[in-house]
Amino acid sequence: MKKPRPDLSAQIAASIRDAIVEGRLIVDERLPSEAELSEQFDVSRPTVREALKRLGAQSLIRTQRGATGGAFVNHLRYEDAYAQHVTTSTLLLSMNDVSFDTAAEARFALEAACVPLACARRTPDHLATMRAECHRQAQPGLSDEGFCASDVAFHRALVDGAANPVLSYQLAGAVEAMQPLMNMITFSARSRGVIVGLHGRIADALEARDAVAADVALSELAAYTRELAQSVFAERARR
Amino acid sequence: MKKPRPDLSAQIAASIRDAIVEGRLIVDERLPSEAELSEQFDVSRPTVREALKRLGAQSLIRTQRGATGGAFVNHLRYEDAYAQHVTTSTLLLSMNDVSFDTAAEARFALEAACVPLACARRTPDHLATMRAECHRQAQPGLSDEGFCASDVAFHRALVDGAANPVLSYQLAGAVEAMQPLMNMITFSARSRGVIVGLHGRIADALEARDAVAADVALSELAAYTRELAQSVFAERARR
DNA sequence: GTTTTTTCATTTGTCAGACATTTAAAAGTC
DNA sequence: GACTTTTAAATGTCTGACAAATGAAAAAAC
């Protein structure tokens, strides 16, 4: 029942993190040097460094060497947060025995939310990406991993079509973390054909800005994916 | 154009992180001791420690002191990832000048995706939470911050009603990160009444498992929220 | 006076060694 | 056999030092 007192470096990291989140430290502001911090918190420099590394791992600060160097509050960009979000999401799925169905349900539900927006805002660029991925998916020599990677790229283009960075960031985890689960499935030439066909229909609907048609095609894709996964897992269980 | 070679501690952290993500290190497996790692990577112990702190900050490992202690691959749980996801999402919004409209659009689109699932799966617990938050929101003495916090809790209950942990995790960022933006709005007694009324209608629809009615009420809430924000910001701009 | 070069102080990155603290297993005691 | 003590191993922390990078000031060259 007793709370294990967190490490000093964790305490210091939390203290600085709070200052950033609450706005007491603003973007590009320079933190005190390690020597000054170690005096302020009354700890040694290595301990301060461990705290700073923690914050660096979360992209909250960046460090620079040299005379005018130091630790600076980082301007957190989508790309920085993106990689971490995907890593965490992937590990969450693999470590918590999330079923294929659960993950697929989440992904398709979230994508469905993007469809109306994507129909309204998709640019020729988004369509071109989707068409290119469809073309790649139809290549006969493509490996299963390559097919799944292309599948992820296609769905990312759909999400990005909504032109809402908040949406893109939040959904990145769900979309990308699906890939390892998809990789567990081996796609026959026939099932690949069905999927590419549905991808084509989704792209067509987005081009025509027809949200209803896109939603129907996406639902069919969801159903077919679930079906495919069930038969693959059933086959595997029999052996 | 030249790539600044990353720090040794960053290299080591990346190396271990890859091993975890790729499954070469499995959950609860013990990493070599700091002394052994420093020998393996041919660096000093403080450098190894900085690398381990980086991984600890991402909840990828946990450390334990004592004879059988050491660093262990952590079983990443939703709760661990949750706090980090919310912190990152909040900072992303505040640092990238995301407009209220963009964030609200994302939140309502994602919640709409949960509505059909929540209608099918919501438990009495979810309904009770939503009713309780509605009741709190109707209290006259509630501060603006308290109102917003309750608003977030209400929407979280809606999302959790979908009974899909992947969905809950991914949406947590969008829902919780909205709060600081909502806090910028001061709610009149009248606007509070409208919002509570719409919340009530959403809860009613979920209780009746009526997805269409829930979707309509949610859409109205989205429109009203946007309207409210616009008038608040317009008023502020005038001064 | 202006430009270029050199020097230099500051700061992070890394290392070595040491001691403190925690923890569980091993050894000892009854 | 059950309990207590010892001990070894591991992380947590500190001190002190040097290396490397970097911008600014000082010096030199034109």
C-alpha cells in the first residue's frame, strides 16, 4: 500500500514536464544549464542528465552542445509525436492480446468517420497516392509484407484526405498498428484481387465526392477483411 | 546536409527499443545488468543509464532494485500509455496553433464513429456515468473548469461505451486534449443549459439503443459548440 | 576600418571510480 | 523446521575529470 517514492531523476523530469505543459516554460526557451539545474534541485549532474534524457525521449526538449547550447523546450511537431504514437500503439496491440477483430473494428470505425470529410476535401494528390497504392497491390510479385505496407499507405491517404491534422495524428496509431496483425495473414491472389477492387471503389467514390458510396465500399472491405481473418485463423487452429 | 551522429545513449536506447518492438526481447524478460550492458556496448555505466532512462520514460522498461532486480521489458498497459498520449496530444494542440474548429471537428467525427458501437454495447455503468456528469453540469455553482472537466468525462463515457479498448485509447488523446481549448470559453447559464440538454438526449438515445437519434443529438451538439466558440472568439476579437 | 583568423569560455557528452540503498537468496542459529 | 543474520548483486547517486562542440570575443591581417 505504500507508494514507492519515485527516483530523483523522475521527480525532476516530472517537475520540468509540468512547467512545460502548464506553459511556465515556452517553446524555444532555454532551460538552465545542467550545472545550474543540479544546484537548483540539489542533486548531482548525472541525475539531472537522466531527467533531461527522459524528457528528450518524449521530444519535449532538445539539446545542443557548445557555448550557447543547452536544453531547449522543443516545438513538438506532428512528425515527432507520430513515430512515438505508432510505436506505442503497436506495442499495446501486441502485448495486450488484442484480437484481430477488435483492432479491425476500431480501424474501420475511425476511417468511416473520415469518409465524409475526405470526400469534401481530398486533393488530386490524395487520389494519386491511393491509385498508386492500388497499382502496387495488383503487382503479382509483391510479397505479403509489401502488400500489407501498401494497404497501410492506402488507408493513410484516405485519412489524410480529411485534411484535419488532429484526425490524422490520432488515427495514425490505429492504422499503422494494424500492420503487424495484417502481416499474420497470407493473402491469396484471389483475396488480393477482391481487396484491390474495393480499394478502387473507395478511390472512385472519393473522386466523385460520393460519401455514401465510399462508406458502402469501406463497410464491405471491413466485412471482407474480418471474414478473411476468421478463415485464416480457423485454418491455422485446425492444424 | 550532414547528419549529426546521435548520442551514444540515444543509439543504445534505439537498439534496445528495436529489440523490444521486433520481439527479440519479450515481456518481463530481464535485460543484462547496467554493468554488462556497458561492457557489451563498450560505453560507461552512466551512458547506459541515460539510455535506460529514455526507455523508462516511454514505459518500455521498468527497473527494480535489489539482488534480483534490474531492467525488465514492461508489459505496456493502456493506463501507462494513456497519460503519455494525453500529454503529447495536449502539447501538440497548444504548440501548433490548432484552431478550435479543427480540434472540435476531429473530436465529434471520432465520437460519431463510436455511436453505433456504443448503442449496441453500452452497459448500465456507462449510462450511470453519463447521467451523473449531466447532473453535475447542471449544478449552478460549478466553475467553468469544472464544467469542462465534466464535459470531458461525459464524452469519455460515450467513447468507452463502445467497449473497444483500441478505440478508447486512440480517442483519449482527441477527447482529453480538447479540455484546454474548451477552458478558453466561458459558458453562460443559458449555453450550459443547452449543452446539458443535448447531453441528456445523447444519454437517452444510448439507453434506447437508438443510434440515429444519438447521431442527430451529437451533430447538434457539435454545431452548437462551434457556434458558441465562434461568438466567444468574435466577442474577444472586438475588444 | 573591415575582414579574417585565432583564442577562449561555456555547455553538453562521456568516462572512471566510489559509496549508499534495496532486495532476495544463502548461511547460520535456535 | 522456522526464524534470524549475513551476504552478494543490482540499481541509485555522487564526485571529479576530460573530450568535443560551438559561438563569441579578441587578435591579427589586409
